[in-house]
Amino acid sequence: SPAAHSPSSDAAADPASQLAAASAEYERLAAAGLSLDITRGKPSAAQLDLSDGLLSCVDGESFRAADGTDTRNYGGAAGLRELREIFAPLLQAPVDQLLAQGNSSLTLMKDALTFALLHGRPDSPAPWAAEAVRTGAPPRFLCPVPGYDRHFGLAEALGFELVPVSADAEGPDPEQVAALTAEDPSIKGIWLVPVHSNPTGVSISPARARTLLALETAAPDFTVMWDNAYALHHLREPHPEPVDVLALAAEAGRPDRVLTFASTSKITHAGAGVAFFAASPAMTDWFLTHTGAGSIGPDKVNQLRHARFFGSSEGVLAHMRRHAALLAPKFAAVDAVFSRVLGPEDLAAWTNPGGGYFITLAVSPGTASRVVKLAGEAGVKLTPAGATHPYGLDPDDAIIRVAPSMPPLEEVETAAEVVAACVRLATLEARAS
Ligand code: PLP
């Protein structure tokens, strides 16, 4: 049931009775014995069902691609052309520069960074790892915050030092990025989720993208990791105009600076989709050459399934509208609960994103960990506070990532009630102390 408290009557009450009421409301919700999880941006079962046609559109009679390729065999390192043709216009990539690979774009990001560390890029003075040994300084990577925990974890696991940079409604702060990269050749790149960013929902403006691509950097091989995970994942119209980043990079005279990534993980089956890589011709060759040392070709049967299932670029867009119809009510439900419980007294701020998979909840500094703990004890699992920051450390202890996609709508509503009650309690506790 909805929260029992009434913000208007609480607002009139003295702080001690407000706190007592918040505590009672929390105890009431906690007593319900809930077990809910809004930690990760996974598609719901209903979303996965949308793509079950994949499981039957290739069989023992129909494994040949349009060009006659027997998809069951080795080969075709760049991926099946008919699938790349469907996704090229959606990802603003020329089809010859778009590779279709395995199931995970994160793996392609790991590969690209590993190739740079071991072999260097074509424009590198030395492999990044060798340079680190020579200079005694680890390679460093810029991490816009709040950001995606797996980006940070991957870079950390590969030995990069993580350098937080702040971001606003247009993207990473260009002055901070310029100041950091101008003098320090160990800063090798920046993470970027250009559309409906994880977790803030921000989409980069073309002007900001141009600035990042044109920056004079001390490292000649400074790399923008353009992770377009949510390129097509709009919750409402109008949606952000796509930025043709490969064209912008070429116009800026730095065609090789940006490596782009995407996947169908949140379009079809999250664990059995197709990942894409696109870059300049030189960087696409570089990636493919090194990939070729470790693979005799991607899973073309799965790629053919995807090409058949969608049929066309428009088929992908129509499919994404079906996802939006399932997802948008969940985002709206969280917004409605937060607005009712937290809004009247400005107890927190939160995003109402136009796409992607996350809501960022900004609570009073110093209370995010307490909120996550309270929610956990009441049976609602939240992503650990700090996960949105390098090394899991949010210096303000203020940011919580809410992922409403996976549970059914009623459970999302209940989870939001619990989170809101926890925010209210933690905020009033902090004010009282
Ligand atoms: N990039 C971002 C920004 C994500 O949020 C996610 C998943 O949550 C991924 C990449 C993972 O992509 P994939 O499944 O293609 O490895």
C-alpha cells in the first residue's frame, strides 16, 4: 500500500515527531518481509520474451546468409554483412567500418584496451604497458562521474589508474578534461556513454563531443571509448539526435581518436546478443588484426538469427518501441513515488531519464550508504553506494543508482516506496544528529 505518512502534515510537525513518523513508516515496510532487487540494469523476462523469435528463425534448412555464406562454418571475421547493414545506419557507422562480433560489447572494450596495452595503437609511441614500465607511472583513464561501474572495474583490472572527472547535462566537463590531458601523456583515454548515460541518463551534446574530439592532448594516442550501449533505448519522444561521432572525429582531424561500441544485449537476449565495434578505417583494421590472432570468426549463426529476426533497421526501431512500452511505466512509477514521498520537502533529487536503464538518486551528502543499508535490511537490494564512482568511492556519499527494469511493475512500485522511506528516514536522522 502507499506510504502512510502525509508530507504536508509531517511538514508542520516538529523534527522529533517527523523522525518518529519516518521511522515508524520504515518499520511498517520492513515488516512486510520483502525480497526485491533493483541493483542491475537487466531486461525483464517480458522484455526477453519479445525476442524469442530468435530461437526459431534459423534451423537445419536455413543456415545460409543472403550472400550464400554457410554461417555454421569458420570465417567472416568482420561479422555477417547483412546484419552490419541493418545496424550501420542505426549506429552512424559506415558498414565497412562496423564489425559484428561476439555477444558482449564489454568484452570488445576489454580487447581494445588490452591490444593498446600490449601492442599500442598505430599512433602510439610504444605499447601502453611498455610506456608505463619505462616511465614508472601507470596509464591513467578519465572516468566521468557518476558513471558505469563495469567501465571503472575493467580499467582498474587492466592496471589503469582511474581519474574522476565531473559531468553536466551536456557531457564530461571540457575544462577539466582539457586541463588533465594537456600535460600528462599517461592519460590515455576517457570513458563515455554518449546516449542515455549509465547512470545519469545524460546524452552528450554535439558541441561537447566536438570539443573532446578536437582537444590537444599530451598523449598522441588519447582514446575516447564511446560506449553507445543505449543508442536506441529511448523511453519517450522526442529522443536525442544521434551524434555522428566518426564523422565529427574526422572533421576534427583526429579520425582515430574514437572507438565505438554497442550491442543488442538490451535489444534482444541480454546474454546471447551481438556486439558491435566501429571506428576509423585504420582503427578498424587495427582491431581486426589483433582480434584475428585469437579468433577464427564470430558466431555467424547468431548474427544470421538477428538479421532475420529484425529484417531491417526499421524492424529494430519497431522492436525498441515494444521495449519502451514495457519499461516506461516502471520509470514513471519510481518517479511518481519519489515525487510523492520526497518531493514536497526536497528530501532528494532524482533523474527522470528519456531513455537508458537507470535513475540516479542524489540524496543528502553522507547518507547514501545509510539508505542502501536500510533498504537492504527492509528486503530491497540496491547497488552499493559509491558504485557509480571510481574505486567505489563517492566522496560525498550521495549518489544511488536505481535500476527499475527487471522486476514486474508492482514490485518496482513497492521497491520505490521502500527506497523513498529509507531516504526520508536517513535524511531526517542526519538532520537530527
Ligand atoms: N555499457 C554500458 C554503459 C552498460 O550499461 C552495459 C550493461 O549494463 C554494458 C556496456 C554491457 O554491455 P554488453 O552486454 O554488450 O557487454
